[in-house]
Amino acid sequence: MTKGAKKGPLRVTVPSRNDAAAKSLVGAIGGPLGRRTAPGVVSPGFWRIERVLLVMVAVAGVIAIFTKTTCRVNGWADPYRYIGMCYSDWTALWGARGFAETPLAPFDAAQTPFEYPAGMAIIASALAFLVPRSLEHRDQVLLYFDINAFFAVVLWAIVVIAVAKMSSRRIWDAAMVALSPAIILALTVNWDMWAVALMVTGLLAIAREHPWLGGILIGIGGAVKLFPLLLLGAFFTLAWRTRRWQVFGKIAGGAAIGWLVINLPVILIDAKRWAVFYTFSSDRGAGFSSTWELWNMTVGLVAPELVVTADAISVLGIIFFGFWCLFVLMLGLVAPRRPRVAQLAFLIIAMFVLIGKVYSPQFVMWLVPLAVLAYPRWRALLVWQLFEVLHFVAIWMRLYSMTGPDKTSGFFPDWIFSLAVLGHIVSLGVLMFLVIRCIFQPDEDPVRRVGLDDPLGGLFASPEPASRTATKRATASASEDSEGAPATVGASARHTKESETLPEAKESHD
């Protein structure tokens, strides 16, 4: 929306009209909008977009649980959990970390240390309290899995609705999160969806101009898994560009409060057990599916002197990630138009994934909502997730070849696994390139092509308050002119009510 444009309700962008891949996919369920509907005439009634999205999540959640049928029937022991691709940390850690003895296993000095952050330990313990100790061990494991799966699906629904609300007129983009094949497969591997939900709801709060609340949610998410804290890098970049340091200070302060509220009590209870996660992460070497393992399996196999050790990975990882964050900062400052929050956040967390010591299958869930918000193109996202699905299959087949009855690499050769890991790395790298291209070429940005600025921008994108001096307002106005159109649409989503029944008067086509 440009200055002087007529204000009014924003019309929903229809994927079947402005996305070639989506147009081809909807053929099986009725075809593009307009073939069997009368937009603007027929009321959606009960089936509003948000409710349709929730139905999508429910169906996808059932499929996610169904994919674990092998283990639900035969148990989660070897070889079923690998050959059936139904491994879950929930069931593995129930016995291995002492939850079968006490729900407070992560905080019990008599139990094996829990190698996850404090927030995840609290979640695992809280849900363990819901499992009756009177049940047989097998039934306890199954019930613990089901309880965790139920909450994971609920959190998935929250993520989808939050993405829908942050997508403004592109509300249907949330369907890519609701139907994500990568999430369907990875949902029940670990507790990561808790951190994802906290990250996304934190972004929503900031988009609605509640920086303190958003920061607190991000901080709590960072206490569950570290990656939500990396969002601070995106907001730091925007604060530097817009000179709205006070907004960043509120977000960072809220994040510190949220992180401390979860971690400080655990530190006071047992600082040594609290630190296990950090020492474990520091000491581990190249883990499964990481870029480092791929290097050691290929280059290191030919030149053993080039194998990277755990210490080398720690140093190189910090150096590479530091330079990447500096690159993202420079990108945010020199881009012709202020980059969107989702673009910067995706680039930072995606690189964090690529340089990590391990790439667990569930890590893809960190990226799906951000990828949808950063680059909502169905074809690109589906191709990327196709490679993630291939990697999901490859990791379990490799583990089966290492632990199965035959224990032979011939079942699943290392070179096939290496290709799957390479596919994950390259496809994610291509998606990062596409996001960077949109930052340098805003006209190619799918979000900005439909008249939006930054639906997640919040106070970083909103105009200066009326209470500021005339000089400051003039400065801000000049800044907006240099940045492009002001973000009154995207920054303050609450100021506009989207119409679900009215299509675009004129859609942009690829």
C-alpha cells in the first residue's frame, strides 16, 4: 500500500490465483477460486479460513500419529524404531533418563543427567506427572507418547493460527505450515514444537506492538531450545536501521526476563545438572547429518588430516556463525528497503542449523514457519521439504544399518546417506539465496508484491507516534520515503480487518 492509497479492508490473497504451484495442487479439491464459488456473494459461514486451517492441522496430526504405527504396535525398541521410522525421544528417554522411576528425573541427582535445556526438562517432567505409575511399563511408555503427541498437535495448531494472523492478507500461506510434510514426520521426535510455538507467538506479540510480551515469550522459548533467542539478531538489525533502540531494548529485556524465570530456579536447585546441556553441546563432536559429519565422511575420508574434531568444530562454528550474523546485519543496513523480520530471522536460524554440530530430524520444524513467512512460494517450499523428507528417511535407515540385526552398511550405504545430507544442505541454501534475493529486489518479494510492507514489523515498521516533535516527525517521514511505502498495513495488523470472502481485484502472477 502506497501513501495516499484508499484505506479499507484488505482482501485476502488467493494462492490458486497468484501461485502457480498452488493452482495446480488445488485441482484435486475443486480447482481455483471462482470455479465453484461466488466470492463476495457466498458467505463462508462456519468455515472461516482459520477453522479450515485447524481442520488441516487435525488431519495432518492424525497422519503424523499414524506414521508411528509400527512402534505403537511393536514397541519402541530396536529394530522397529529405526526400520519403522518411528523413533521418539519421548519414549527413549522415559526409561533411559529415569522418568519411569520419577517424573522429576531431570532434577533428581540419582538419575542420569538430562542433556536438554531447563525449559525442556520442566516440560518433560510436567507431562510425566500425567502418567499413572500403576500401569505396566509398556503402557506407561505408550501413554507418555500419546500425551506428548496430543500437546504437540495443539501447539502445531497454535503455530498455524499465529502464522495466519501474521500473514495479513496472505492468510492462506499458513496452510503450508498446517500441511507441512516435514512437520508431519518430525512432530513426535522431540519437544521442539514447544519452542517453535513460543517463538512464533512471540513474533505475533511483537507484530501486534507488544515488545515486552513478545520478548518474554521468546526468552521462555530460548529456555526450551536456544534457537528462539537468535531472533534478537533480526530485531537488533532492524533497530540499527530504524534507530528504534528502545523497542529493541524492550524485546531484549523481555527475553532476558523470560529466560531467567525458567532457568534461575533450576540453577539454584542444582547448577551442575543445569549446566549439563551446555557442557554436552560443547564437548560433542560432529553429529549425525551435520555439515561437519558430511565433511568428515567425504573430505576427511580422503584426507584424514582434514577431519574436524569437536574442539575445531566449536571454534569454526562460532567464527562462521559470527561472520554470517555480521553479513545479515550489513544486508539489513544496505538493502534498498527495510528487510522484513521473517527474512532476517530465517537467514539467521537457517545458518545456525547448517553450522550446528548435529542436525536432528526435528530441527526442520524450527524453520518451516519462518520459511513460510519469509518466502511464501509453494513450489520452493515443497522442493525444500522434499529433500528434508528424503533426509528423514535416510537418517533412520542409516541408524538401522548400524544397529539392526545384520549391522551392515550394505543395507544402506554411507554414500546414499551423504547424498541425502547434501540435499538437505543445498536445498536449504537455495531457499536462503531466494530470501536474500528478495531483500535486494523487494519487487520480487511475494509479500510485498501484494501491497504489504512487513506484517511482523510491529513498532519497527509503524509510523512515529504523534507525540514526537515536528522535527522528529519530519525525519521519520524522510526515512519512510527512503525505505519505501510505510508499513501501516503490516505493522499494525489489528488496525485492519481482512475480508475472507472478497478476492483480489487484481492478482500478481508469477
